[in-house]
Amino acid sequence: MVAETLAQENHLQPENKVDRFQNKCISMFSITIDHGKTIQDEVNEEWVTRFFELFDAHGISTNIVEPDMDDIYSNLCVEDGEDIYLNDGMYMRPNGTIYER
């Protein structure tokens, strides 16, 4: 919903697609980066700011809690109450939420 709104506000045609991990996603635009440029040179900073304004306004939570995640935590924890390192910069809190550090 956030990506679609942002695309429509900028007169872009969002497309429903599947990413390389087979997750459904919205493609707002594609960028070709010429030699010597970076993604920051090509992306409109106002779009990024607006994306997070919409994201925050929708109250979307980035915490992932699945049923029984606390059971997984208790099976993996070395010291009770400490976050667990999972892999690739991902950690699990004692309440079962997973985050990237």
C-alpha cells in the first residue's frame, strides 16, 4: 500500500512482481546506473523521505513475531534474557522478535 501510494503520487505505474526470493513485491521503477554514479545519485531523496512518512503513518510494524517464537528462543538461548545471534547480522530477542543489527 505504501509503495503503491508513493508510485501514484509520482505518476509512476506500479507493477506487481515477484522478487528473486519469490516474494510478492511492488516495482515502482527501475534505475540504470551509469559508470561513476551511485544509487544515491539516481534516487530522489524526497521519495525516500515520503516513503517513510507513509510507512510511519500506516503504523506498519517491523517486528516479526510468530507463534511459538519464544519457544525457539528458549531452545537456542545460552544465557536467559540475552539476544541470540542467528546468522547474517540477524538477532532474536527473548520475546521472539527478530531484528537486524
